[in-house]
Amino acid sequence: MSGQPNQSAIVSRDLVLRILVPLCVLAIIICIWALYVWAANTPTYILPSPSAVAVALVKDWGTLFPALLVTARITLIALFLALLGGVGFAIFLVQSRWTEIAFYPFLVVLQVTPVVAIAPLILIYAPTTQVALLICAFLVAFFPILSNMVQGLKSVDHNLLNLFELYGATPLQTLWYLKIPAAQPYFMTGLRIGGGLALIAAVVAEFAAGSAGAGSGLAFRLLEAQFRLNIPRLFAALIMLSALGVIIFAVTSYLSWLVLHRWHESSVKREN
């Protein structure tokens, strides 16, 4: 019908609003920040102005960007390993009630133990500091992916399971054609959570490790700026770290939409 709005136009308008509204709010926050620093005549070593942070971001780019790449590499590798380990171990756990009873409590204990508490031990036994940071990030990202995947694999409609059994499907066929597709929304939720936690764990583990040198990540640059009272550089490093977290969340959210938007209610747009 000619009176109906174009669906692609509605989607484009919604996407523009999702981008413009946060940008406008961000611009307002920056303006308030700049006005406060100017009105209160706040020293730079206490609260730098947005312009001072921007200058530090440009000036120290050669130092901060390589550190950002180190942190990003550790985060992404840890997330990838957590995906492989979480999905694989979840499939192993749901194959038998006894395997879940035997192993799941130990995984919970591992999850609730703060990574800061076990980081010194990991630093002692790991061959290098980078491997230790990778292990810490992996451990934190592993459990959300595992728990969500287990929940998804166990949330399959019992009527569909009975139907597959009625037609004589093998356990492998049931897993591949029924359980894994049904667990996709849970897996995508675990992926989004795990991506953010992997970044947090990589930074916290580097704080605990206190690693320095050319191969250090952005966490060390934060500590370095704090010790030197170079607050503009500290804010610049924080902005880069936040931007990395936003990018990881945006990519994982887009992957989730890409997989689910054609069939799952969480991503399908309402028609009324």
C-alpha cells in the first residue's frame, strides 16, 4: 500500500536516532565538563579540560595506541579461547546429568574466586606475563559463555526432543539440528557479556602484574600517568579503553543481531 512507510526507511531512521541521541548527550556532557573546569578554575592535575585531554590524546598517541593494541590482542585472544572452551565444555556437560553434577560446582568455584586473588599464582606459574594476562582474561570470560550455553542447550522444547526421538535421530543429529540452533540466543548473550568481562579482566590482571616496558598494555599506561600526575594522559587512556569496550560490545551486538534478527523474538522488530 502507498500509505505504508517503507520498512527500510523506518530501520534507517531508527539507526540514525540510536546514533544521534547518544552523540547529543555526549556533547552536552562534554560542554558541562568544559564549563565546570572553566568556571571553577580547576587545576589540570585535578580535572583537565576536554581540550587538554584531546591534546594529550594526539600528543601521546604514539605511546598509547601500541599499548591499546596489546590490550586488545590479549582481550580478543582470550575471548576466542573462551568461546571455544565454553561452547565445547557446555556440550560435554549436557551430554550426561552426571558430568554436570561432577564438574559444574568446580566451575562455579573458579568463577566466584576474584581474578585479583589468583593472579599472583598465575603470574608465578605462567611462562610469561603476557600468558598470565591471557589466562586471567580467559578465566573471567569463560564462565558466562559456558553457563549461558549450558542453559541454552537445556532449554530446548521437550516436544521437539520427543519428535526427534520419534523419528530416530541420533544424539549427534539432535545436538546439531535442534539443541545448538535453539541455544543461539543464549550463546549470543554470553558472547556479549564475555567480551566486556575479558577486557575488564585483562586490565585488572595487568594492574596486578604491574608489567612495564615496550610490550605493556594500556593498564600500565594508566598507572604510569597516575604516578606522574599526568592526568590528561590518564583521561586519554581511559577514553581509549572505553572506546575499545564500546567497539567490542557493538561488534558482538551486531553479530547477535545478524544471527537472530530473522527468527528470534529478541531481535525481530514488532509489527504493531
